[in-house]
Amino acid sequence: MTNRIAIFLGLFLIAAAATDIALFGDEHMIFLGKRLFALIDWVAFWR
């Protein structure tokens, strides 16, 4: 992955998250963050 592609993907993800928060609020982003943390913990257990 080149630096140009990495920067584009990072900016795209930030813009998508900002748009989502602006349109729908941040309650579900907090829920998804908690669920992602639980998933990472579960995957680390099975490693």
C-alpha cells in the first residue's frame, strides 16, 4: 500500500465517521466501539 492510498483511505474513513455522527448522532458509534472492543478481546482469547 502506497502512502497516497493510505492517506486517501484514512481521510475517507474520517469523513464517513464525521458524516455519520453529523446525521445520526454519536450514540451508535459508542455502541459499535464497545462491541469492537469486545470482538478484539474475543479474538485475542482464541489466538
